[in-house]
Amino acid sequence: MKIKWRNENLRIELKMNILDYVNSNENISITNLADYTNQEYLLVAAVVDELIDEGLIPSKSFVNNLPW
């Protein structure tokens, strides 16, 4: 999923928070990440998809697959 970010700093901060959470936890879901980052599910899912595409997090870490 490709989205245009109005606030690039939010995207970067969200990436860092997600990477921090993934590093500290094993069974991860989009719901848990959205709660942890206090962001909308769609934004979290888009950043997670981006991080998987970049090879920074493995898709096998997620309990629930991405919704698309």
C-alpha cells in the first residue's frame, strides 16, 4: 500500500516506534502496534508493509497477516 504522507516526521517516528516494539515483542499484530503507537490501523499497516518491503522486519513475526 502506497500512501502520500503530509507529515514525513510522523512516518519516521511511527517507523521507529514500530521497530522498537517489534524488537521487544514476539507475537505482533497490527492491533497491538496501533494501540502501542496510538495511531490509526491503516497508518500502522502502511508503515508495517513498508518495513517488510524494506526487509527491516520479517512478515513471519505477525500473528495476523496484513489485511491486503
